[in-house]
Amino acid sequence: MTDTVLIVEDDKDIADLIRVNLDELGVNTEHQCDGQMGLKSALENDYSLLLLDVMLPNMSGLDICRQVRQAKPEQAIIMLTAKNSETDQVLGLELGADDYMTKPFSVRELQARVRVQLRRANLLQQRPSAVMPQDDLLIVGKLIINQQQHSAKLSDQTLDLTATEFDLLKHFAKHPDQVFSRAQLLENVWGYHHSGYEHTVNSHINRLRAKLEQNPAQANIIQTVWGVGYKLNSQGIN
């Protein structure tokens, strides 16, 4: 089935540019230029990916992101932000966006980011409903990750994770106690090498901690190794 991307962008020239370049990927696109209409479309239809501009008439992309994430936890979302809008970038990620891009952006970079999210969305749709063999489980202490069913439990409690949060946790679980820099996590989890997108990693680490840790301010499971990066502390989940 062909992927469909909803573009919510009030600048017609930018929306047309995105559509032309997604056409090259063989992706169907729909466009809304109004925030409220964009939210309505996102909630009433199934899309492989949402591309949300922050500044929109009637409703901001941030509000759309928040409401869609509540209604559709696994929906893939990329925010489009102004180059110097660090607050919007961080807030969008904290509200549940999987990634963000700053305007103006490279066409090739846009295509690469879209490919990553579409691949993740397609893997979600293909997951089986049956119980899978033990070999498909990643077990680190009280953390159990079922790779085929795309689910995770900690101390027998199911974790409500977005697709990107799941992939980030899975990466850590495959390498317990190994420290990864932000650049390594961007490459291994998000699949790109571009610098300047550290907010993506930071915000997803914060979101994971909020779901894993009893006290996220004093993280014991996803730990910061100052000056280096982050690691999954296997002792913290025994």
C-alpha cells in the first residue's frame, strides 16, 4: 500500500516544494493550510506521516502535535520550525514529535528524514499479533522488549511508547551499559548524520525517562555520562 503524508503548511510555495519532492519517493500527499483543518484531517484519516508547520492559522502545529499524540500514540510526526526557534523545536519534541526540521532545509535531507519515519511506520503495520518465540525478546533485568510485537514492559507494566521512543529504548537494550554520544544515537536510531539536531536526542531521552523512572530528575535507568552521552544502566532495572 502506498504511503500517504499529510502536509500542514500555510505557505503554499513550501507545501508545493515538499509535495514535489515526496512525489519522487512515490509517496502520496495531502495538504492543509489551516491548523484546525489539519487537525481534523489528522484525526479522521490514517496517514503514514504528518509534516506540521509550527505557525499556522487558527491552531498551531504544536497544538496539533499534542492532540494527535494523545489520540494516536504511534503516529509519525515531523515538525517544521524556523531556524532560530529553539523553543519551538524543544517544545515540539516534548509534545511528542518524532523529529523536526528547520527552514530552510535541504531537499535531500527532507527525503532522508521522511524515509526513516515511513520505514518505522511500515514496520509497525507489519507487526504480528501472535506471541513470538523467546528469541524475539530483549530482556535486561525487569525490562522486556518484544521486537516483533513492538511492545515493552518494565516490571510487568506495559510502557506506552511512541515508535521512536521504542526504537531508542530497543537500541539501548541491545547494548546495556554501553555509552552512546548524541551523534551516535542520531545515526543509529534516527538514521542520519546531520549535526545541530541534538534537541531530538535530548527530548526523547527526557520522554523515555518520564516513562521509565520513578524520579526522572534523578535518572537511574537511562543515565547521563557527563561529557560523553547516555547509557542504559542494567543495574537500575534488576
